[in-house]
Amino acid sequence: MSDSRGLADRVAVVTGAAGGMGAAISHRLAVAGAFVIAADVNEEAGTAVAAAIRESGHEADFIATDVSQPTAVAALVQATMDMHGRLDCAVNAAAIEFEQVPLAEAEDDDFERMMAVNLRSVFLCMKYEIQAMLSTGRGGSIVNIGSTNSFRPQVNQPAYTASKHGVVGLTKSAALDYTKHGIRVNAIAPGAIDTPMLREALERWSLDPQRVERRMSLFGRFGTPREIANAALWLCSDDSSFTTGHTLAVDGGFLAH
Ligand SMILES: NC(=O)c1ccc[n+]([C@@H]2O[C@H](COP(=O)([O-])OP(=O)(O)OC[C@H]3O[C@@H](n4cnc5c(N)ncnc54)[C@H](O)[C@@H]3O)[C@@H](O)[C@H]2O)c1
């Protein structure tokens, strides 16, 4: 970043803010000067993230939000606008991942749940975030968190893979429609990043972390939430002013091989 306070006076919403990446993104945007509205379904952990940001001398509030619920997402954006009168950046990171079976063995309800939390949420968040950005006329920047699964599926993850492919489609579609209004829309495709979601998956699949590190990254290690946060900050800031409709792989080179 050319300016370490590149988001000074901006207001940012981050969903999934209680989780590994969402928390790191919330901290990173706040340090860059944004007032961060941290949103998550996990009230206790989300409240702690916002409190830690404030204790470090930066600005954040927490709003409990289930991003799969239209009324909750609308209320999150409305509360942001009521408090601040503007929304400049949004990072839509909330998601779940729990599958361990191939498509023909998958439960219909599990597919529906994955789609509601991972894909419909991105549709809902962007819908209300874009409405807010249009209402101020200031434009904005939206970053959706996809996955390397958006391009290269892992075995036994049919619904997660479909949901993450969909995130890239929504990102491109919104970029086409709203770049002319000054709203840039991009995505990040993280590789294997050391967060609670990854650690739970390793345990569920009884995988040796060191073998996975070697298989999933040319660096032979997991990525850190901070490395995703750095990419999110760049995409939120004016430093990426000519970038829209793009999905940035931050994956240790996983998609290169
Ligand atoms: N960790 C990885 O290796 C990895 C790789 C590729 C993509 N991703 C993606 O990165 C993003 C962040 O994942 P993470 O690894 O930090 O996971 P995480 O499980 O640590 O955090 C996810 C957060 O989302 C929240 N959440 C879940 N359902 C929600 C809902 N209905 N409403 C609001 N919040 C909800 C959880 O409470 C949690 O705080 C996700 O979109 C995930 O799919 C992760």
C-alpha cells in the first residue's frame, strides 16, 4: 500500500468477521483507517474481535448477523447507513464447509444449507451493499471470498465447490453492472489458509497437516489469514482502482500446478 492509512474515513462491512480470515481482514482494514462493522453469526467471538480492534486504537463495532437471512443482511446494511451515512467497502467472507461425501450420497438439505450460507449470502450482501453505495453516489469496493475450489474442486465437496464457483459468477456479473457507477467488485480465491475452518477439515478427514501443506502450496506451508487480509486491503483501497471483476488467487501457487 502506498498509504498505510489508505482507508482513512471509509466505512467497511466485513462478514464472517469472527473467523480466521474475517477477523484478520477486520483488523487490517481498521489499521488502514476504516471504521469496520464486523458481522458474524457468532456473537461472542465477533464481539471480541471488535473489542480487540478498539483496544488497539482503531474503530469497529460488531453486529450479530446470519448472512443467510435476507432480513438480517438488510438490517446490517441499514444499521451501517444509519450510524455512518456511508458504506465504502465490503468484504463478504462468511461461509461454512462440512462435506465429506460425493454428490450422489449428499443430503438435499446439506446442499440447500451450503448454498444459503455460502452463495445466497453473497447475493444478499452485495444486493444491499450495492444499494447503499448507489444511494451515496460515492461508489465503493466489494470483495467476495471464493476459494481455489472456485476453479479446481477437491474430492467429496460438491456443494461447497458449486457455491464457490457461484461466488465468482456473482462477482463478475456485479462488476459488469456496477463498474459504471464507481463500484468495483472483485473476489479472492484463498488456498489452504490456517484458520479454524481448515483445522476442522484436517481433523474431519484425518489428514496429516504437513502432507497437506506440501500438496496444497508451492511454499510447503499454509497461508496465514494476514496474507488474505493484505489482498483484501489492496482490493478495497484505491490502489486497485483499475481492477474489477477479477478473482485474485492467494493460494501459494496451488492453481499453478
Ligand atoms: N481456510 C481455508 O483454507 C479457506 C480456503 C479457501 C476459502 N476459504 C473461505 O474463506 C472464508 C473465510 O473462511 P475461514 O477459513 O476464515 O473460516 P472460519 O470458519 O474460521 O470463519 C468463518 C466465519 O463465518 C461465520 N459464519 C458461518 N456461517 C455464518 C452465517 N450464516 N452468518 C454469518 N457468519 C457466519 C463463522 O461464525 C465464522 O466466524 C470462507 O468464505 C471460506 O469458504 C477458506
